[in-house]
Amino acid sequence: MKFRIENMTCSGCARSVTATIQELDENAKVNVDVVSKMVEVESSASESEIIAALTEDGFPPETIA
């Protein structure tokens, strides 16, 4: 899954995004690039679960096909 998160602006944001996803799936692989605002996720959690969790934590993602 790939997402773009417009309001992810620093390494602290990147850590928060990673932590949010890993709360859903502790074995999730999360690759965050703050410069491009892209997040790539390999997880057993569903895309809708990840979107809901990130949105709730203040990082609403846009799904990239």
C-alpha cells in the first residue's frame, strides 16, 4: 500500500505515522519519505484500517494506486 500524507513535515511526524501503523500490526514494514510525503506499507492490517487510524491521529492519507 502506498499513501501520500500532505501534513507530514518532519521526522517526528514520520515516527508518529510509523507508530500508528505498527499499533495495528506490530510486524508491519513501514517506509516513510518525509521529503516526498510518501509512506509505503506492508501489513496484515487492511487499507481502510490504516486510513482510519492515520486520519484519527491527524495524518489523513491519500491512497496512491
